[in-house]
Amino acid sequence: MSKILRINTRTKEYRFEELGKYAGLGGRALTSRIVLDEVPATCHPLSAANRLVAAAGVLTGTGVANSGRISLGAKSPLTGTIKESNSGGQFAQKLAKLGILAIVLEDKPEDGAPFTNIIITQDGVKFEAAAELEGLGTYAAMDKILAKFGPKTGTMLIGPAGETCRMAASVQFSDPEGRPSRAAGRGGLGAVMGSKRVKAIVLDDAGCGMVSAADTDKFKTANRRWVELLRGHPVTGQGLPGFGTAILVNIINEAGALPTKNFRDGRFEHAAAISGEAIAETITKRGGKVKHGCHTGCVIQCSQEYVDKAGKYLTSGFEYETVWAFGANTLIKDLDDIAALDRACDDLGLDTIDLGNTVAMAMEGGIIPWGDGKAAEKLIRRVADKNDSLGRIIGNGTGFAAQAFGVDRVPVVKNQALPAYDPRSVKGIGVTYCTTTQGADHTAGYAVCQNILKVGGDVDAKGKAGQIEISKNLQIATAAVDALGLCLFVAFAVLDNADGVPTIAELVSALTGKPYTVDDVVALGVNTLKDEIAFNTAAGFTVKDDQLPDFFRNEKLPPHGTTWDFTAEEMQAAKVS
């Protein structure tokens, strides 16, 4: 029976609790419920009152394909809202195998207290001084962790940005090869972990088996059908494995929705040079891996291993959002420069989406030239020096940097930087940016499916009709997917297959031995969103916060001449009630 592990980061005491009122929840549903129940909505995010919750999904640890995602939850230092940040890596599955559904980091040590590592095994919890890891980037820190605890452990850790509580700080997770390449990037939750003075949490699941299902035969049958469903869809079975998520670069560019030079244009003249096709060709030529899973049990394998000209590993998880953020958004057109920027962010523990937009703010403010990848990397690397004033500005993200540099063209919602789709030409995603509880976040309701890819329906990307409905439905579906511990990309196959959601429901039913229906899946998503909305309302957020910056309304986006034409009041129908 899974339990909740509570750790007091000040006293170094811990206790295991039965699930109790949290039974039936997992992933994002669990993190958001605990944050709503236990975190004062008006507290400072870096105070002792905040919690950092790491939760495995309902299906995690069972062997279900693509069920190894981890949810991190807290009040966000970046947005002031409730936050769930999602990542791949090995941590979630190992957590579930240890019989732990969630870890809750509580309280905080006194200012200036040394950092701690937390080691969790079958035998219990140990606290060790993290002196030898303090100040290190995540790659160097992981090398030391692997040398001490072995290659089969799963790790959650922060870099220098998290240690110094920068608002754009990520939490990094180890991939199947033990590299800290998977990130819970959004919302600055690395700063929350840093405020608790925890450098790393290491899981050793040696001797632990998979989570067993109540009805083994039913479970195996449903999982086989699930795998077939994922492998049989052209996106999850062919497109993503073949070219990674950066396959979207050419697609979104052709649609006139690839934000270029800080959202001034919808097309980038050098898009082909940074496309998924170009990345795959480069990786193949240099001897890297085009197909790679971010966690064990992934059948989509859209991650990659990008290597340098000498064939040496540089980065993995070289995602579309990152390629755009440091590419078209900043006019950088050299793939190796963009890969180096991705590596730097993973090493320092920084959100690549926010940092790409932050670099654009620096370019807008004349700090570095447009298109200069080498200057951008030097700028980001300054975050490692806690005494570097410019590094402090950069580490605090887009909104903060814009203020420091005197920039008025700031692409944020609730202070979180916009991802790689211009809302004027993909209006469904614009509705999601505005109305999600998370700050601007494409994953919260990926309307690109219907707007551009024509998966799960066909809604004109540039018109208003149908956008609110698809955003709402996708926000509900995404919350459920996150709660179950599934990868968001399963949605491509599920949206196009009437058997998709029933199969998910059957998997949960077989696991628990209790009836579980499609309606239950929907209710899981709806209730999660209700919890998040309740927290944000208590924190003081209103309709006025659900809108894009004015320039999206006032400036026409080339090549289509589109503008943003929704009011905040119109979009409230995208929220559950």
C-alpha cells in the first residue's frame, strides 16, 4: 500500500502516513490537493509555510507504457499561483516501487544552513551533508552521486540557480543513463527546493518490485492494447520517434505561428536549419541517438542524444520549446549554439522556456546582440556566480529581466513566459495561456492538436469559433493525464481513438480492483482544476489576470496579419466551475 512520506527539512524528522483522504489521487491531482489543503494561499513561496510535493501518478510503477512522469507541486515563486511542474526521468517509477506515492518537503532550515541530501531506500530515510555538491552544476553533482550510490538510483536535484532561489530555477531529474537531463522546468520550483536547503533526493529501489495489479490478466490485456494504440498512431508511432518534438519547427513555421524575434513575426527564415529534420540528420551523421526514452517504459521515445562535432554527448531532451526559445525567438540559427544553451540550463537548473525569453529581453535591452549564441551562453553561465548582479537578474526570469533592462515588450501571463506558439495565429493555445491556473503554459491544454495538427478535430487556428471549448476540454484531459502519471504525448493517440480513454479507465480498474469509468477519468481532471482555481482565488487572482500583454492585441502578426481578439471575460468559459 502506497504511503505519503513527510520530511521536515528543518528538524530532519520524517514520517510515513497512510493516504487517508488522498486515496485515489496521484500526480498533479495529489500535489494540487495537498497544496490547497496545507499551504496558505497568501504565503511567501520561499517561506516555511510553503510545501514542495513530489508525487508519482496513479499508474506509475506498474509497467504501463509511458506512465513514468513525476509531478512537482508548490506555490510558485515566479507566478504566485499554485504550480504543477511535470518531468520525465527515473524518479517517479522508483518512488512508486518504494511504496511511496508522494514526498512532502515541509518547513525550512534557518538562513544560511548547509544543504542536505536525502537518501531513501527500503530501509528508511537518511540525511547527509551536501557540502561536496553545494555550488556544483547538476552534471558534476550527478557524477558524484552516481559514484557514491550507483548507476541504478534515481535522483531529483537542483543546480546553482535553485540553491540561490532564482525564480526561473528548475528541478532536474536523472534519465535512464543517470544524466540530469529531465526538468520540471516551469514556475521556479527549484527555488522552493533551494529554500528548503535540499540539494538532492536520491532513491535506491534495490530489491523492490513493480507495483502489482489487483487483476493481473485484465491489466496485461489492457496494457497490450494501450501499447498498440500508442505505436499505431502516426504522431506517437512515427513522427515523434523519428524526429523528436522539434518536428514541430517546420510545421509551426509553415503555419505562420513560430514566434520570431520576441514575437514580432510568425515565421523564421532559418527555421529549416534548426528543425527536427536538421537535428535528426546532424545526430545521425555524428553518431548520436535519434530515438531515446526519457524514462524506462517509454514506447514513444521522442527524446534524443545530441552530440557535438567530435561525437561527444552534449544534451538530451532537446525539445521543440527549447530549440524555439533559443532559436527563432532570439534569432540564433546555429544548432550547436542552441544545444550548448540547453546544456547550460540543465546544468545550472534553469527553465529553458523562461531563459530563452529572458535572453530575448537582454537582446531587446541591448545587453547582447540579437542572434549571438555564444554571448547568450556566457550570459546564462553568469547565473552560477551568486555574487554576479547580472547573473541574478537573468536567473529570475523574463518579467524580472524586462524590468531591469527597461523592456516593455514582455511575453508573459501571470509572470510566466509564453512558450513556442504565437497566440494570434494559434488562438486555442492563447486561451489556454490565459486561463490555465499555471501561468502561460502550452502543456496545460494543447490546442495545437486541433488548431494545427488536426488531431482530435479541426478548429481554424486563426478564428475564434470553438477555441474556448477545445481549450477547456483539453485542460480537463491534461489534468487527468498528469494525475495518472502519463506522458502528455499519449493525448495524440487518445484523441484520435475512441478506445483511448476507455483503455485508460480499464487500466486503473484492473490496478485497483475497483470499477473505474471514463466519467471517473474526466472527474479526476475536473476536480484537480477546481482545487487549483480555489487556491488561486484565495491567493488574490481574478479575471484581470487572465489576459495576454497588450501588444498581442495591438500588433498584427505577419504573415497572416492576425491579432488577439478575446476578452478576459469571454475566456472565463474555458474554466471549470
